[in-house]
Amino acid sequence: MVVMSATNPTEKSADGVYNFTMDQPIPSYLIALAAGDLVFKPIGNRTGVYTEPSMLDKCADELADTEKMLEAAERLYGPYKWERYDIIVLPPSFPFGGMENPRLTFATPTIIAGDRSLTSLIAHEMAHSWSGNLVTNATWNDFWLNEGFTVYFERRIMEELYGKEYAEMLAQLGYQDLLNEVEGLAGSPDDTKLKLDLSDRNPDDAMSEIAYEKGAFFLRMLEETAGRVKFDEFLRNYFTEHSFQPMTTEIFLDYLDKNLVKKNNLKVNVDEWVHGRGIPSNISMINSSKFKAVDTEIGRWTTGTPAKDLATKGWSTHEWMHFLKNIPQVLNKNQLKDLDNSFGFTNSGNAEIACLWFQIAINSGYTEANPKIEAFLTSVGRRKFLTPLYKAMIQIPEGKKLANKIYEKARPGYHFVATSTIDRIVGYQEKK
Ligand SMILES: [Zn+2]
């Protein structure tokens, strides 16, 4: 079956010919097409999933809340203007988490965790139906208009569906990513500005968490300053008035000034956020009480309490992620064994958890995990997971050998977007 960012069939055509119509105008980067042994299953009235037959039931179950998400998004930011919202779950080589192609989000199979814990990615791609697809960044220098709005919006959708505490965990994970990114960009501080200058560069090389997380925290600051009611109304009007139009940072700032800042006599450091480097001091403080409880357990473990005695019952994927991100990133053999025996990290089927654990395993020379690391890297093609693992491996001499060995085997299964990044990390040269 062939599907694309347009009206789609739900069954294979007898003669292999497919026709598509797309009534809404879209920019060229949102045109996408997929062909394969695809089947379709509806989720709700306007939502459904395409994937290969062996994955169909798993995917439909994982994505069961999609229709509810769409209703929540509409309550927040106005009517969904694309008629249907379907998702295609792709093979593992898909290099991105998701791509918000209109009417048909393209998604990585790594969100199929079995417990619906990674569906904020769907909220993200769905949010692009407003920020990105309806009001589109005019150039990649304005990328934050797509991604910052979308991350902000994604967390609002998740809050609507699963409550404030859930959304705060996502925000705190994002905040930590932002801190790491700013630190990582110390050598090119201008890339920490929201409005970028990509002259003479490949835009993909400068895409970082800045557009996503600094952008989202900028909007969160505006929301907190203006109050949620006023800010939501402002955003709804912004999307309505600029539907199906491109948007530059300058036009947005002008609109923001007139319709939110001046209108409500707000005192906000907009220029510092958009054109300044780093993180302004009035960034929101995130206080996830669930993560505080995780911090307590980290404290107990690092001072000698065995892992099996920690209070981890009922922890979600996000709590485990916070745990793994905040324990020391180099551990001794006993500590590694203690954690692994109690929590089975090496055998985790959750890609987010596995990837964080494998980084610690590599940093710490925990060779017991090597077979699983190899299995992971040869069965997952999402660049977000590949990059930190290869980077960690090449830091240490034995790891370098392992990286080359695995990459040789894994590379043919990776997408070009992934190989072009990983080639550079491991210094790969194609054999002629
Ligand atoms: Zn996005």
C-alpha cells in the first residue's frame, strides 16, 4: 500500500495504482510518501494507524489515546483543520522520532514500548498540525517557531490528558536537556539563540535542543507572566489569523508585542530570550514532586542503600529516566551489578531507558552489556539513540574498537540521515 501526506487509502488497491488529493496548502518539506506491506486500523473517528501486519495490534494499543489527544488539542488551540490525523509506524531505520507530515505523522517504532509511556511524541507531532504545518517557519533560522511552540503545546496536551504532574516530569527532563545542550554549545554560543543565523551552513548541523526547549521555556515564561487564560487566547488567535501562512521571527515578535505584551502592559525580556545567548535568569523553575522522590532514592543509593531496597514501586518510564540521568555516569562494578540485578536495565525493552543505561555501561567499562548494546545498535536506527552511544564508545580505547565493529555491521541498516552523523563521529570511511 502507498500512503502520503494527503488523503489516504485504507486498503491495498487491486492494480497497485494510488491517487492522492491534498486540499490544504503545505510547504515542500512536508511532502512525504511511504510504500510497503502496510495495513490500517482505525483508532477513533478521525484517527488511525498504518504499519506492517505484525505490528498492527501493538501499535493500535499503544496509540489508543490518539483521538483523545486530538480533542484535547482542539480544546486548547482551536479546530483541527486537516480532517484526518493518522500515524504510520515505520521500520526501525527511520532516523527521527517523528515527522509531522500533514494528515499522516511518520513515527519511529521505538515509541512502541508496550505501556503507552512514550506517547508524548505523538502529542508533539500532532501539535505540529498547528505550529509548523498551519503556521510555518519561513526559514530554518526561524525553526524555533515550529519546535518551541510544539514542545510547549505537546506538554499542554499531556497535561490535559494525564495531569500537571505528568507534564512537569516532561518539562524537567526537557530542562535538563537544555542545560546539557547549552553546555555542549559552549564553542558556538550563537547557536544558543532562538533566532539562528545559518548562513552558509547545512541547517541540519545547527538543529539542537535550543529551538525545542529554550523555545518552549520562552513560551512558558510568557504564559506565566500573562496568565494562562490570556496566553491561550493569544495563541488561539495567532494560529487562526496566520493559518496556512509562513511566519518569520520578526513578524511573530511584532504580533506578540501588539497582542500580548502591550495589550496587557507586561514587562518581559523578549529580546534577551530570542536574540540573546544562553538561558535567561527568569526561566521557570520546574519542581516535579515525583522527581524529588526519585532524587531521594538516588541519595539513598549513592550512600549505600542496596538497589533492591529503594522505593521504586510504580515508577514510570520518566522516573526511571530521571534516575538514570542523575546517578553518577561512571559507576564501579559492584554498583553496576547492584542496579542491573535489581532493575534489569541491560535487558530493558524501553529504548529511552536502554539508551541511558548503555551510556553508563560504556562509560564504566561494563562489558557484560556489550551484546545488548550491539543488539540495540543493530536493531534501532533512530539517530537520537545512536549518537550518544557511539559518542560514548569512541571516548575510550576499547570502546573505539567496539564502535567500529558494531558500526560496520549496523551501518547498512541505517538511514542516510543517521549515517551522515555517525560517519563523522566514528571517523568512518567507506571502503572503495
Ligand atoms: Zn517537532
